[in-house]
Amino acid sequence: MVSRVIPVAPFDLVVFGGTGDLARRKILPALFRRFLSGQMGDTSRVIGAARSEMDAGAYRGFVRAAIEEFDAAAARDRAQLDAFLERVGYVAVDAKGSAGWGELAAALTEGRVRAFYFSVGPSLFGDLAQRLHDYGLADEDSRIVVEKPFGRDLDSARALNRGLARHFDEHQIYRIDHYLGKETVQNLMAVRFGNMLFEPLWNSQYVDHIQITVAESVGVGGRGEYYDRAGAMRDMMQNHLMQLLCLIAMEPPAKFDPDAVRDEKLKVIRALDPVEPGNVVRGQYEAEGDKPDYRAQVGNPDSATESFVALKAHISNWRWAGTPFYLRTGKRLKARASEIAVVFKETPHSIFGEEAGRHRNILTIKLQPNEGIELGVTIKEPGPGGMRLVDVPLDMTFAEALGPDSAEFPDAYERLIMDVIRGNQTLFMRGDEVEAAWAWTDPIIAAWEERGEPPQSYATGSTGPEDALMLMHRDGRRWREIKP
Ligand code: BG6
């Protein structure tokens, strides 16, 4: 299977924070991949911008090292890497002052798409937007890309939105949630809205509950300072898991267009009930072997920040009233495994008698690793011995169904950056969506802060704190196993 590369218009992409960690790990390697696919055409360019004084040659060295470290396979093509680096420039700019801005403006080519990637902390978003405006760079053809965290609560998110809106229209602002760029996440929409099979059953009459798990095996690594101020709720739940919840629960949009999709997602967030404190479990990982515990890793011995959170949510609308959504995410868990499971109800009556047992269909959308979709169906166990039933998966692992090349789809960042250049906002969050997500999250956080309860500890390599299991057990349900 050969993947199709859709050409994009020539562009200049400026990466503010071009020497930062995200640029190194994700943005620059993603751009190189798109270059390799031919999507950067003959003239498109990447310009790193940051505070450090260095010349373009030194920055190219930095970009080369980043690509070699984070995409060793692609970097093997030396000739192509050299050719890509020729498209890379650098300008030292001061986000809060005037240094470098004239030079940056002069470095950009007139009449082509201009994208400004704010790969910097949110405290600089407003300054950057202001400078772009002051130096005549905030024109109709320019767009800005902003990274999470988009604020830390509703008030700060509103302030960020206001700061950006002073100089850019909403259609020029691309708020990244890289989960929306993941292949399977988009497949979720294809499965729901491209098949007749599922949609009629997609409601509380047929669906017992939905579970969303985003489990990581890694700890907070070198991001302790940021993470300890955020925690799993702000770092993952408010954005990534919330977006997955929206896609799974939303009404069919009239068309696959940015506002139609985002309107439906927004309705889901607004229909979420407040979460009762008893339906939230927080955890913090313990040490194991030479791996430090959470507090040691973030360097805060009294930290009450959670590295795990699980909760039960309800959506009060006609489709979902009565179907709980169980969401959990955490670090240092048993495996890196993320999935959404739609667990259907049992058949209303079993014609096979008690001994056949009761069975459920489960549709599992596996985000990572091994992207794919699996439908659990109940069949007769082969052989004699009566009507014994067994659940087997109808497996649609993409690599198996579509050939090995299908596993070679663009990384989320590649896809999202190209969508920015194309001007397609479908996979980006709108300002009102982000605010609604904070409006739902804030009271959950306020409730635990008020109670002052520390998170429960959980063993590294486990499935999280005991109480997270209880969250489902007490409803007569259980979490699916965390396995890759
Ligand atoms: C980021 C979070 O947004 O997503 C990280 O800040 C997390 O803490 C990461 O590790 C997970 O992304 P992925 O694509 O590896 O699942």
C-alpha cells in the first residue's frame, strides 16, 4: 500500500522555542519526514527562533543532531538530511523586546503561507502575538500554532485566548492536542461515521459503559518542574482524554469540517455532569529498584500532585444518560497501552442457558502501541460438548489488515503541522472548547484541594491505586487489562 502525499502550498514555518525540547523531539523530526515525503516542495523553509545567539550554521548542527537522535532511521539518508538542512534558518529573537524581529520579518518570503509555531510556555503566547502584530507579520495568510498547556484553569485559558484574539482571528489559531493527530483517533471517526453497523447501537440503550485508558510506563523524566505544577489531571485528562471522550460521544457532525466537528465536541463537554469527589481517584507512583518515587523524581518531598487519575463521568444528554464513562491515565504503570473500549450490554436473554455464561461485545480502539480496532464477538466453542460460548476478537490491526506499510503512517505532529499549512482546523481545539474543558476540570481539582487529601501511592508497574479498581468494582464492572 503506497501512502498518498497531498501537496501543500509553499510555506515558511517559524518555530519559536526552536532550540527547546519539543522542537528537538517532535517538531524538527516531523518536518524532516514531511520533507522526505516531498511535502516541503522546492522552496518551503523552516526558521528556528529562540533567545540564544547563534548563526544558521550552528542551528543546522542542532537540527541535525536532533533528527539523528530522535529519528535515526530517517537520518540515515545523509543526502536528504543535508538537503533539508539547506532549508533551515535561524533568527535570535527576544519575545519580550525588539531584538531580532526586524531580521525575522526580512527573512520571510512575501506571499506565501506563514506559520508561527509557539513551542514556548504559555506565558509568552501574548508577547509573541503582540510582536508578530507590531512587525507586520500577523496578516491574513499567517497562522499561529500553540502548544499545551493552554492555561492551568479557566481564568488563565480565557486570558490566553484574549491575548491571542487581540491580533489573530480564531481561524488563524491552531491549538494543538497531539492526540487528535494520532492515526487511530481519526479512525475512530471513520469507524463511527463510515459504517452503518455501529452508529445505531452507539447509545445508552446498547452500551453498558465506555472505558478510556491512557497508560504510560515512563515516569515524569526530566519534566519534573512542569509536571509537579500540572499533574495528570491537567497534563492529560483535561486535554487528551477529554478529546477522546468527545470523539467517542459526540453526535454525527453534518460534515467533516472544522466547525461542524468542533461544535459537536463542545456540546459533549458542556453536557458533562460535575464529577462527584467520590468518583475521582488520584495516585502517585512509588519507587522501584533504582527508579525513584514520584516525589524524589520531581524534587519535591511534600508534593501532593497526582501522577495518576481515574474518574467516572456522566454525559447528560439523550444519547448517553445512564452510560458511565470511566477514564484513567497515569505514569509508571504496567505498560504503555492506550485504548478506548466500548462495552456493549449483554443480550437481554440467553437461549443457551446458565452454563453458556453471559457475554458482551466489546469494541476496542487501540491507540498505541499496535494501532488497530478489535471487535469482540461471541461464538460457539468448536467441538462437541454442547453449546459452550466463547468470545473471540475480530481483529483489525492495521498492519495486518492493510499491509506492513500501513504502520508507516505519519506521526501525529507531521499530520498536524501539514494541516496547519493547509488551513484545516478540524483536528485542533477551538478556544471555546478549551475553556469548556477547563470549566469542567476546575471544580474537580478545587474539590480535592479543599479536602487536602494526598494522592494514594501505587507501585511502579501496577495498574494504579487500589481505589481505581474499586471505582469500577463497586459498579459491578472492571477495567480491562493494561497490556500492549
Ligand atoms: C503529553 C504529556 O501531552 O503527552 C506527557 O505532557 C505525556 O506527559 C505525553 O507523556 C504522551 O503522549 P504520547 O503520544 O506518548 O501518548
